Amino acid sequence: LKEVLRISQRVSVMRSGKIAGEVETAETDENELARLMVGRDVVFRVEKKPVAPGDPVLKVKRVSAYSNRRLPCLRQVSFEVCRGEIVGIAGVEGNGQSELAEVLTGLRTASGGSVTFIDRNITHLSVRRRRELGIAHIPEDRLKTGADIHSSVADNLIVNTYHKMPLSRWTVFNPLEINAMAGRLINQFSVATAGTNIPLESLSGGNIQKIVLARELEGDPDLLIASQPTRGVDVGAIEFIHQQLILLRENMHGILLISADLDEILSLSDRILVMYEGAIVGEIAGADATEKIVGLLMAGAHNEADTMVA
């Protein structure tokens, strides 16, 4: 929305395949455009209650890793995520954020260091084992690694739990239980869909992301790793997803938020870590962070940023 308002002269807004409104840029603002996009008022400001962080749920110590090209992509990364806080990872894309999420979720092998989850070393555990222990993951690309658009809504919702009772027994699915669970999550997460058995590809991007979110939060995880959770979704879905992240925080879950959207990082994070060339180059309290300070760290201007913080 900011980009549209900055560079356009007129704006046409589409909703449900139709033009919902046309306005002169100089005579409109983000609130009006959002209202035209989703058909109701949207709250942009994230309201967070004060929460005292609890014990660490995730400890990352001196973690290193190689990229798919066998080049160093993570360099001695160390940080903690506590219960009741959102730790944001900021940085220009391609500076190790994706590989960090993969190491934490078991999708990439660390070449050094350790990952501890609730006092248990999980550095070499499988993806499934990490999930069973209480780690959830919203992948950065919902269509490539977060969902199967050719499968049904229900099938996408049971990816994590299909092998457990009452959804299945001795490898035999229970359709009644699967549809009941899918229907409950669809209602709980306000997913706009014609049914549980329609292909996921028939849903909008925002509703597909809600399906991914619903699936990951179904098991009440102790830690949520959210990578680009609102990329490419409408402002109404953004508002809903942000509300769910804040609710998790208030219920004393730990959240690691990885986002290329600096506004999202600044508004949601209690602490902000900035990555540059595979390393953590700065840590800032959310209350003290500004676009300029975080932007300088993202660009590698560490000395200038440190001077501003001091």
C-alpha cells in the first residue's frame, strides 16, 4: 500500500474479480484502500499487551551451515527465544534467513554449533521428531513447501497428524474424523472455502495461508517459526495472522518471526535481530528500533547503527 501511494496518480482496487473502487492517490490513504480491498475497516496498528518473557524455549549457539552450493551461509549464529516474546529476524533477503529456518526445523543440516529446544539438544533430530516435541513452522513459500495445492483442504490440514488417532488407525483413514477436524479449523481460522474436500488451489492466497497457519497451530506448539507469514496475502488476512501471533505471545509461546517486511518486524517484535551475510550483526529492543537503525544494520553499516542506538 505504501508503494502504491508513493508512486501512483490513480488507484483501481479489485475485490472478488471486480473493480471495487477507483480513487485519486492524492485524495486517499491506506485505510480507504484497505477498506475497498476487503470490504470492511482494517486495523493496521498492532496492539500488544505487556508480557514478561519466561524461560528460553529455543537456544541457538554458534550455528553454522552451508548453502546448496556448499558455500558458508550461516556464520556462528547465536540467540535465544523465550516464552511470551516475538523475536524478529530482519535482513535483506538472501543473507541466511531461509537457511536459518531450515536448520531450526530440521530441513538443513548444521555444520557446527547446537540447537536446544526446552533444554533438549535437537541439532540432529528429524523434522517429524521436532514437530512432535512442539515446534511448528510456517514456511516462507506456501505453494512450494507449505502446502500441496492439488490436494484437498482437508488433506492439507492433516499433513502433521494424519498418522495419529482418531484421524487414522493402522494406516486406515477415518473420513468422518478428518472432515470434523477440518471443519473445526476452517471455522476457527475464518477460512473462506466451499468445503473441506475441494482442491486447495481454488482458494485465495490469504485463505491458503490461513490453512497453513491453522495446521501449524493445531498442536498448540511451544515454538512457532514463522517465515514470511504474510507475504502475498491481502490486508485482511495480514490483520488476522498478526492477531494470531500476538495471541500466541500472550499465551506464553515463543515465536521466531522471519520477515522481509520491515514494518511487520517493527510492529510485532519484542526484540529484533538483524542478519547480514549469514551472521547476526545487531540486536535491538523492539521499543527502541526504528526503520533507520534497522536499515543501516541490514545494509552492513554496523558502526553508524551502533552510534544511533547508543
